[in-house]
Amino acid sequence: MPASAARHDETAYDRHRLRQWLAGDARADGVGRRRLLTLLAATAAATALPTPGPARADGPRRASDATIVKPLPPESFILRGTNAETRWEALRGTGRLTPNDLFFVRNHTATPLLDAHDWRLRLWGSGLRGAPGEDRPVEFGYDDLRALPSVTRTAFLECAGNGRTYYASQQGEAVTGTAWTLGAVGVARWRGVRLADVLRRAGLSSRAVDVQPRGLDAEYVSGGENLGRVRRPLPLAKALDDVLLAYEMNGEPLPPDHGYPVRVLVPSWVGIASVKWVGDIEVSAQPLFSPWNTTFYRLFGSAHPEGGSAPLTRQTVKSAFELVRGAAFPAGAGQVLHGRSWSGAGAIARVDVSTDGGANWRPARLHDRPRPDSWTRWSVPWRPVAPGPVELLARATDTAGRSQPDVAVPNAQGYLFDAVVRHPVTVY
């Protein structure tokens, strides 16, 4: 299906769901009637991301006041509030998989410390057989999940705002949100069970339409409003396709910062869909809405439908150099530039690199067999000639035919930046 047709279908599906809500046939947990009417009626005003406030709620036990548990050495990470961005130069030579200790962290509040022995996954809702509303929920323990047939999948996770800072620095666009460069992404080998298997064992009904996982981290306060725990609905078709309930990451139990004991993994979609520390899943015969698919994770602004786009799903195509910004190279000395490219729509088919600010391009050598849901490592030789500032550029094309543009279409919250990033270096 062409990308334009897919976008049209997503928008039509979303509008249909909103009309169901208006008719009383949907549920909106934590979302006001006014907000949903705004999305449905298509007001002209763009909505910006509120400035996050402190989380004040009864959350799981904390070992300290730190929001992230694992060490965050400055040579490997850039701290961004409750988040930690991986430095690309730290990934050089690490192989296709991102080591757990180098994987970026996206937290809305703070990493909870949970005990797998006490953990339970509760499935409930009108989309289960014999389970009207919240009656008769079904529970799985950690050992129950691990006893089910397991699946291993290599896939990237990426924050929807990855690359956000370039809307401002390259395009002069004012956006809101965490000022990620390109390090809010990582690839891991995940092991777990199919969400589809768990749903069917719980008694999935033919009436089910939406599945909404919710995390066990503290409730999130934004703009003075308590939005509750992080949760975001998935259409049933996606939930039954390739979604995992993952309990291992690169052959080890999930680290606390990455969802221990169990997280959702939604390959190729924006990272918010892969809810960490999942504790319950609502299975609904009605469309569901939460702040994370209404106020957040839509595209707002003059270039998008009035009232906002459909909720974000697949990630865009991107490329990054495994190189510190501002690196220095001696003139006349041969170099090999390394990088990685990835896309949510398909495997990477081609990467072209420019070492003169975009005046000339040449194909990079691909070092991995291109695979969907993962990135491809690449390299290109370079012998800089004249001293002075240089901009390195990399442009990827995926198997769906998507290629990185020169300019990303802006949106108020700075999501899905996909333009070619200009990487400054110096030749001396």
C-alpha cells in the first residue's frame, strides 16, 4: 500500500473511533470530552507539548532519588531530565546489537524497582469472554509467562522525538519536548511471548477492538494535571501481529531501566507503544483513548490536519554517524567513516554519503544483511583534502521506497524528524 494511502486509512480509522466515542461507544480514560471534540471537530489551533511537572503519586519502591538505576558515564550518555541519550561515538565497534549498558533510557518519571516473584500481569475488560467491564480478570505470573512458548526477535526501539533538536538547529522551527539529537534509539535481541498467545489464553472475544497496556511506574503529572500511569491503546490487529511481552534483552533478564520484569515490545512503532514495566492490559470491545494517543504522539501544526494527525505508529527513516560532532581529521590522511541507518517501514536498501556538505554523493558499503525492524551498519572511505570545516551527510533509502528528505515537515511537538542530519567536523 502506498504511504499516502496508508496515512489516509489511519486517519479514517482514527476519525471513525472518535465518532464512536461521541456516540457513547468508546472510552477515554484520562482524556477530557473537550480534547476529543477538538480532535474530531478539527480546530485550527495547534497543541504544544506541556512542560512536564514532577510526578507526585504513590509509585513502586525506590532505592534512591535517582530517576535511572544504571550507571550513566558522561562518555557514553547525555543526561536529559529523566532520560539518558546514547552518544553515537560510544557505539563504534559495538556490533549490531546495542549493549544493555549503552541503551538509551526514556522515562516519564523514575525507574521502579519491582520483584518478579510478586509481579502479576492482569488482563481485563469487555473484550474478554465472560469478562464484562473489570469483572473476572485473568492473571499471569512471571513464571507463567516464561512457561509459554518463547519468541526471540531483533528489533530497534526509538523515541518518537528522536532527532527533535534538529527542527530548531537545522530548520529554525520552534518545537517542544526533550531535545534529543539522534541517540534515543537502540537495537536489541528481545525474548518473550507473543501478546497474541497471552490474549487468547486469557479468553479473547470476537468483540475485542483495542488492547491497552499500562505501566507500573509512577503516575505522570504534566502541566499540573495528573495523567495517571503511562498507557497507550493498540489496535487489535497490531496486538495480534508481532507484539511481544518481553522478559529478556540481549540474553539477560530485562534491566530495571528497560522494563523489568516484563515490557511490551511493538516492533517498528514509536517507542511509547512499547510500554515498560507492564502491569495490566485492558482488552476492550470499545475503542480506547488515553493522553498518549490524543494530547501526545500526534502531529499538530499548520502542515498537518486541523486538530491533529492520526496517532503516530511507524517510525521514520534515519541515519547517524558513529562519530562525535566536531571531530577533527588531518588533511591527506585516509579515513573510514562508519554509521547506521534504520526505518520503521522496511529494511534499509541503500545509504548514500556526502563528505562535502551535499554537493556530491556516493554509496556506502552496507555491512549487514538488511532486515526489517533493525538497523544496517555501513561505512565509506574518505580522504579529506583541504583544512577547514566540513559537513558530513548520510541519506538512507528503505525497501518501501522512503528516502530521507532535505527538510523534515515540522510539527509542534517535534516528532518523527527524518531529514538528512548535517554532521559538522573539522579538517586540519
